[in-house]
Amino acid sequence: MLRTRLFSALRRPSVLRSSRCLNTHTPANLHSHSQCHGDAHSKTRPSVEPSGPVRVRFAPSPTGMLHLGGLRTALFNYLLSRRYGGEFILRIEDTDQKRLVKGAVDNIVRTLEWAGLTFDEGPGKPGGVGPYFQSQRGDLYRKHAYQLLEKGAAYRCFCGSHRLESLRAEAAAQGRPPMYDRRCLHLSQQQIDEKLRVGEPYTIRFIAPNPADPGSADVAQFYDIVHESMRFRGPAGFDDAVLLKSDGLPTYHLANVVDDHFMRITHVLRGEEWLISTPKHRALFKAFGWPVPQYAHLPLLMNSDGSKLSKRNRDGPLQGYIDAGYLPSAVVNYTALLGWHPGSGDKELYELAELEQAFSLGGLSRSKSAVSRDRLDWLNKQHLQKAVSSDSAQSRDLAAIAASEIDQHVPGFSRLPDATDTALRTLRMCSDRLTFTRDLFDTAPYLFANPDLGTEEAEKTIAKVPLETRTHLLQAAIAQLKTMAGPDPASATGDEVASKRWSGFAKDMALAASASASSNSDTLAQKPVPKSHAMMMLRFALTGQSTGPKIPELLEFFDSRETISRLERAVQKIVAESLQ
């Protein structure tokens, strides 16, 4: 028969020499080259960068919401398309209808948009090779499954679930991987015709090649962009895979290969868990007579304890990062560094546009990456500080978010006419101490309400200021403020205003306090009040905290009436305590 001429019916376990081997008896165990039989790791890595435009795809299964590993796969595909020119395609692999999660597709599309990963073709963006839902491409899959059947590269399998389960149980008992025994491959045409006549259900199975046969060696031996030279040993990767199920729906393997061909995919960047399936996919491409795309299998993401990151982990689902207030730029920056390195320098902060120019396949790492919230928090802090310091639409958006968050502590704040402007000013004043916009009120509550001057923190602020000097300093500040002219808006802006307008305020305040003490025959008359004590009293009265924004920034932020009110309030507290 033609099918027996194309593929050998005998499959022998093989141990092949290579720089990297995968023992298919333990699919999750990817051995390093030092653990394999064979050659040492190649010191000269061939160029893996594309020589022309690429077509890549992100093909998630909507069985859950998009997670961090999925975003990384999407990001690397997107960056490759932007770095070398070409198209980034979104394909929804929804053939497993029983496991679909309502809202998952919308979540995937919405999250990609949130991250700034714009796909060129996909749902809602036709590009001539759609539809982009596998559930809508059934006729194409069935046509090609039967093509393989007609050319002898596949066969009908009539074995029911009970027999298949018995084969799996028998294999498990013997400690070997489950494999179909090819019983139906050897049915005569008369037996097949009789089963079809009575309507017996069947699947279509692919006749997997024997990797030991010279003509099939390139199926099990291939070059992976990340893992380099690969050879599979053992037969588990070469089972006769089901291509078409008895209900007419395709399996992942058939749909994946057919779609990659007709969507003209040049490079497949996907998770390492699919490395074990690569020989099957390469064999299918070869059976159809199609060119095989280049593969890059990305290492797993791990939790800090070394366990595999999954959708159910706290650090897995992307929606959790969005709800927590992480900036898209920070999450994208962080995700890009999970398995990729630019190769030179120690640059860690990247905007998406910078990643589009810097990304390379040669920078992909084969090492697993551990997810660290501490590192992400640091990146978010840097991106937030950069964003709010700019005069951009993003800074205004972040200020509006901060204003709504302040509402939870100061009801009605966001409805004030200048709420966004005020929030933006406070974000800029405190940006070096913020990880999220929501941290603003907890970091600097005194910017929105009178400070609590009765705390240990407040007392610590003025601990070094002598009791008899405190009121002199505050009253000197009040007197100065009442005589000061308003600012000249045309002279300077922002920090420059604060620096010029208030640079000598504390010094003058200290001098005035010294003069006041002298005129009152105070015991400190012969000892000038230091400027540092004036600064401490201002920080105490305005914030009630020992650290925070610079004093000139605080004086510029509050209007004179508010500042005087806070200084008088501090005087009253100190006087009241002195009478106790």
C-alpha cells in the first residue's frame, strides 16, 4: 500500500547523539547538553536573525483569561514583527469547545490593546487569510485530513474509548508512555468498507514516521532558535496522532499546522511545553509538502519557589496586574526581560518603542525566568516617575486616576475644578516615593488635609528644636508670609518657581526668630537660631512628618492662607502643651 511505502510501520526506540536532547519518555524534562549523549554545546552559534520581513502569530486558546506567560509569547512575536518588518497575527484556537471560557476572547483582545500590542490581522481586522477563529475553519481542516488519508499518510481508526483507555492503562502499568498500537492501520479495505457501511464512527490518525529511518531523520532532528540543535530520543514524540476526531473537529496538531501554512507564518515563537510536539508538526508539514517555519520555544516562567507559574497562581493572570494599578509600560518592560536580554550594557528601563528597535532572536535565553513582584514594583515606580514628569496625555490620565483614588479619603475631591491639576502636582512632588498612583494619599495625606501633629512621627520631626525656640520660629514665618507679595507667574514655573520664591525663606525665618528671642531677653539671645531648625518647624507644621517633598515645594503648593493656617495651628498646639 502507498501508506506503507511512505512511512515505516515499525518504530524503534533510538538514542541519538546531539548537543541537546529531549527524552520523550519524560516530556517535561528538557536536558541540557551536558546531560545528553553526544556532542558538546556549539561555541559558534549560527545567525538566527531574519533576513527579511516576517509573519508571526499569537494563537491563544480562550480557555481562560490571558496570563503573564501568554503576554510574553504575544510580546516577543509582536516585537519580532516590528523589529524586522512584517505582520503580527492574532489567531484564536478555539477547537476545544468544551473548555471555552465566556469572555476569554474579549479579555485577550482587550489586554493586548492595554499593553499596546496592536495586531495587524485577527478578529475584527481581516487580512485575506481569515477567518481567525479555528472554530470557523473546520472545512479547511477536514479537507486536508482527507488529503492525507487519500495519499496514504493517514488512516481511519475505529477503536472506541474503552479500548483506547485499556491501552493507556496497560502502558502505565508497564511504565512506558501511552502509544496507539496501530491496530486499525492494518485493517483490510474490505474491513474498512464494512465499518463505514454500518456507520461505525472513526477518527483519522496520522502515520507518524520512524525517526530512525534515513528519510525521516530531519523530523526528529531540527534547529530551535532558543535551544539550538535538537534531537529527540525514544518513540513517544512519534505516536500516531489523531488529526480529526469522530465528531469532525480537528485536533490541535492538524489545525495548528494547516493554519500556520495558510497564514504564511515564517517564525513560530511559543512556550517550551510545545517542544515535545514539534516533531509531529514537522512531520505533518513534510507530509503535506509544505515549508516548515522556524521555531523558537520559550522557557517556562517560574514562581520564586521554583514551581511552574500557572493561570491559577497569584502572579499569573494579567487582569490582576491591571487591577493592581501597574502601568502597561512597566508590565511590558518587565515581561520583555523574562527570557530576553539586549546583549550589551545594563539597561533595564525600556519603553515599547525602544523594545521594538532593540529586540533580537539572538537575545532569547534558554534559562527559565522567575517572576518577581519586587522587580516589577521597582520598574513600575520608574515608569510612573517618568510618566508624571512629562507634559503628555498619559500624565493627565494618571492624574485623573489619582484624583478618583483620593476621593476614597477626601470625598468629592475629584469634582473640584482643579482636581486633576492638583493631583498632577502632588504626583510630581511625591513621584520618587510612589510605586502606584493609589499610594499618593497614604504617602502624603497632609497634601489634602491638615496633618496630625500629635503623632510620634510629628514629635520626632522637631525633637532637636529647643522648646523655647519653636513658637518664635513659627511666628516669624507667619509674619513673613503676611508681608510677602504674590508670585510673578511670568518669571518661572514649577520647581523653578519654588526654588526662586522660597530659597531664602527658612534663613530669614531663623534670623527673625533670633531677633524675636533677643528682644524678649530670651536665654537664647546670644545664640543664633540655625536655619535647619526653621526647616524642621516648617515641615512639622505643614506635614507632621520627618520626610517628604522639599520645603520650597510645599510652600509653593499651599496658598498663603493655608500655610498661615497650618502654622497658627502648630503654634496653638505647642502653646497648649507648654501650659500642661
